[in-house]
Amino acid sequence: MTQMIKAKSEPLTEDIVASMIGKYVHAPTNIHEVQTPTGATTKANVWFAGIVAGYEKAVIGFNYEEGEFSEQPQTFYNVHLTDGMGYILTTAFELEILELSKEEFNKLIEEKKEEEALVADNNGEARELPLSDDADAVGLTKLDDMTCM
């Protein structure tokens, strides 16, 4: 049964991140500011799902945009999944994390595989894409309107 690990309204803490190790998780909302090819910035939902293997914590006291040290350092958390993928958890924008059962996780992966199986090519025709059958080793990321694996 799906359980809330972190709601959008609550702050991200190291205790929350540490509690995810060994669990099937789904972050349907993980909003980041990203740079476009033209140099502009936009917000993108970098969602993911998988089994959490561990995490990293980075405390950064230097503001790269202003080129000086900040009085208050920022803390960033990166989660690592058992498929080898890693994801930065946003602290600046919205983040929601759910715990899934193995069955719910497998259902989510099957749904995403079905969505990805039909992709329009340049002629507007649908074509089928080969996808991994290993549901435990699938890392899915949605960046703007483009899904990456």
C-alpha cells in the first residue's frame, strides 16, 4: 500500500532520506531548475522510481552564481538506486516521495513501459521501442516532456 514518505509541504531532512534505504520509492514530483540549450532556465520535473541503495549528502558554502561564500551553507541530498542511477532531491522547489510495495512498483514500471512502447516518429507514425524486462533495474526520469531511461 502506497505510503507518504515526504509531502510537498514538509521540509526535506536527512532522517527522511536515510529512512528510504532499502525501500521501493517513487518521487512523482521532484522539481528542479535546468538550463535549456539556448541558455535560458526552466523548471523540470525530474521524477524517478526504484529501490534506494543509499544516499550522499553535500554541504556547499560557496554561491557559484555570485562567486562568493554564503553565511548559510546549502545542503543537498542525492539518492542512489539499486539500478545504479542517482537523483538529486530538490530543496528549492516541490518534492514528494512515496513508498511503494513491490507489487505497486512493478505495476508502475509496466505502466511506464506501455507509455514508452508507442512513440511517434518524425512522420507522426507510432513505432514500438524495445524496453528492459528487468523491472528492478529500470530508472525512469522525466525531464520536461522527454522521458529518459
